[in-house]
Amino acid sequence: MPVIAARNDELKVILDSNAFFVPLQFRIDIFNELERLLNRGFDLILLSSVKHELETLAAKGSPKMNRQATFALRLAEKCKFVEVAKDSSEDVDEVITVTAREWKAAVFTNDVQLRKKLRDISVPVIYVRQKLRLEIDGLI
């Protein structure tokens, strides 16, 4: 599925689109929190389908969503962009799931359904805990 291979020397963390809204929703600096939580080197991964989802929200959302998605896209510039092939029947969550399993990567998401799906296949999940900090479910 992925067009390019990820480096093998650092933990990969794939960010779901809702991860980029955490600083606005909860006033959490996700980059500092990830450093604290993981306590090791890591690569933040922005999949092309997640970027497209953010761009769509910025272009077609309400004025408030437009501002938030534009902010999220600026945050996304700090991540390593990875183009992924996506067939028309796959949704973004499916692309994230397949890529995370293939790369043995962690995923940062607050989406309850996606978290459950990832945990069912033993993919570590990073999420917001008690609106205060990030936490990881699973082993990295």
C-alpha cells in the first residue's frame, strides 16, 4: 500500500486528522507531549489521505472548521509526508489501519472506533487522556 518505505531506526507515529485538532481542543502541545510520552526518537507520519481529509475540511467546512483545519495543516507541515495508494473503496481509517499494521507503527487518534479497531490488531494507540495529557495503549 505505501509508496515509499519508512525508515526502520525510529518509531513511526501515524497521525489521524483529529490528532491535529488536539492543540485547539485541549490546549495540549502534542509535540512536547509525544516526546514526554515516548521518551525516544520517533518520526511523525502524515499520510496523504489524512492530508487530503484536512484539506477538504479547510475548503468545505464551516468558517470555524476552515480556521481549525488551516491551523491543523500548518501543524501537519512538521510531519514526514507519505504518499499512499488508496483505492476508492477504502476510507481514511482503513488506510491508517493497513499502514500501521504493515509498518508496525503507533497511531495517534482520538477516534473511539479507530482506536478499538487498532487495538484489536495489536497496534499501539496514542490518545488524549482526561483532556490533560497523551497516553499510550499498547506496547511500543
